[in-house]
Amino acid sequence: MNKFLTMLKTELKLSFRGMDMIIFALCMPVVVATILGVIYGNREAIPGAEYSFLEQSFGALSTIAICAGGVMGLPLLISDYRQKKILKRYKVTPTSPTFLLAVWVAIYAIYSLLSLLIVFGTLSLFFGCRFNGSFGGFLLTYILVMLSIFSIGLMVGGIAPDMKTASVIASILYFPMLIFSGATLPYEVMPSVLQKAADILPLTQGIKMLKAASLGLPLESVWSSIVIMFAFMIICGGIAVRFFKWE
Amino acid sequence: MWCQLFLYHINPWENRKQLFEQVGVQFQESNYPDKIRVRELCEETACLYRQPSSYGELLQKFGLADKREAFVSELSGGQKQKLFIVLALIPNPKVAFLDELTTGLDTKARRGVWKSLQELKEQGLTIFLSSHFMDEVEILCDRIGILKDGRFVFEGTVQEAVDLSPYERLEDVYLWFTGEEETGDE
């Protein structure tokens, strides 16, 4: 079998056995979606809006898994493998950092896409949400947001000297992003001071794009977010590959 | 001081992928992910090489065939060491580097590993073995090198080493070469 698929299959199994991503990337988004669904029901986003509050939140909820996998799962996995000297073993095989990083990115991409499906299913089956944007456009946007958030995690995992440092940095990135970027706590209910602060977080920009794509709003309104996301992807991804440490 | 090193006419810094196709390595510490099974670890290793040996046959040969589905963490010390030899042999290497292979093994497991290494030698595999056990070195090695502060102070056969020193036993010879024979009295 193809070497990428063989690695992916085994690493995915190992990750399932670890359970934490099942909880944080697959279960948690559904739980938050259900809570918001129960609280807001069919209420309009703002009086007179064509979409409901919940429909507006779909884009945000779909990023909880991206956040969990990208800034928690990825850096911890990489630094754990480095600390356990597993990377040292790979160093003396005919493989490259890019290959390994690609396998790990694929694992968390699978979690994110699964979570996207589950959240979408929950909202449309149980809470009557409709999807008004274009599926293709949304998916492309989703992948862009995913890759740029993942590249932040790759960079942290790639250059953090040990597991402890990686987990501190991951926590500093994960919890604020999860709470203040709008992924769990809706951006719209935050006071405007907090919104301004949240705008600094890359995930906030990603969620703005996803909202626009899922509600069928013009993407021109979020062009600055698109530029920011691409910049993150290229800079952090580049640093991760360039400064990757085997041991 | 700059030094340039070539193995099989390949520069390991410029062409590491090409070189590592032909090299098997076993590390002193066992390094594998948590909760990985023997078969999975072998599969992951094998998929990285262009022409790997069959790990099924290697596991069979090292008496680990019935452990295929066991978790690596559940293996005994001796079984783990054998598994790491299997991993080092999966590339179908021309040369294998084995680092303190028998440290921490009981006598029976050690003998088992020795026997496996003898067989590999007979098949023509070049083995670099590092060891603290002089009995092991005497039995297994055709040529030995003694290191002191990271530099070779002796290179040759066991017999040559013994002849050069005033001692008979390799352990004493080793201590004489490294200048550590007195430290036992302190």
C-alpha cells in the first residue's frame, strides 16, 4: 500500500486509542451546538435578518475541531514524538519532515471534516437550520482556515524545545481562541471592547470568513481576513518546515 | 576540525534519504508511540523503504510471530530488544548499527540475541555493535574498537588487543587501554 496511507492509517488508529481528540474535536462541538440550539432555537440573528442566530453560528461551531486539532493536538503530538525519541528513529530512515508533517496534518483534517459533518447534521436535523451559502465555497474556505490554524500548531510543535513548553504554548493559544474567537461563545453577544480584542486572534478572522460563506454573504466583505489567513499559513508553515527539529 | 564521512560512497548530509535506504539502526532507548501494536510498528517502519524485507518472516525468525497483535509496551525486555533488531533489519540493510543491544536483559534472553546476531553475520550483514560487556564483544566481534573520550585508542581484533596489553582478559585489556584500571580502588 501507498506509504502515506499506511502511515495515516496507523497514526489515526493510535490517535483514536488516545481518545482526547474524540472528546475535544468530535464530541465537544456537538455539545456546544446543542446547547446553543436549545437556548436560541429559531430566533433570528438580529431582528429582520434572513437567517437565524443558530445558522449564523454554524461557521463558528465548525471551527471548534480545527482549534482542538490544530493548536492542541498537533503541537502536543509532535513534541511528544520528539521527547520519546520517535522522531530520532525517523531521522535515520529515508523519510522527510514534510512527509511526517503531512501525515499528521491529514489526521487532524479528518477529525475536523468529521466534526463539520456531525455539527451540520445536528443543526439541520434537530434544530431546523438551513444552509444558504454555496457548499463548494464553504468547503474551500473551511480548508483555508484549517490549514492556516494547523500551520500555527505545526510551528509550535516544530520548534518547541520540549513537551512541557509545547503544552504551555498550546494552552495559551487554545483556550483564548476557543472562548474569545467566537468558536464557542458567539462573537455577536460579546461587548464591543471584547470583539475588538478578539479580532487579533487568527481564528476570529477565519470564523468571519466561514460565516460569510455559510450565510451566502459576499466574500468581498471579508477579504482582509482571507489575506490574514493566507499570511498565517505561509509564514507559520514555512517556519515549521524550515526549523523542524528531529531531536 | 572538519571531517567528511562517506558510507557506501554516499554523503550522509547531502543524500540522507538514499543512504538510509541501506542502513538499519537500533537505538539504546526504546522509542515507539504509546499503544502501538507490534504489527503496526513494523508496518510503519516497512512502508518508509523502497524494498523492505518481510517483517512477518523476521518476526517468525526472532520468535515473535505470536506477538504480532500484542502492544509493544506489553513485551518483555528480551522480546522488545528482539523487536528492535527486527525493526533495524526491515530496511534489508547492508549495515546495521546496534546500540547496547543486550543491556538489561537476563542471561537467557542475551544468549538468544547473540545467536540471532551470529546468524545475521553469517549471512553477510555488517554489524556495528556498541557494548559494555566484554564477554559479548569477545564472542560476537571480528574487529573491535576501544573508545576513550570519544576517540579510538585501539582498533583491531580481540587477539591483537590482548597481545598489546599486559593482560589476558579482555575486560582488563579494555581498562588498560582506557586508563581506568586503577579507579576500582578509590
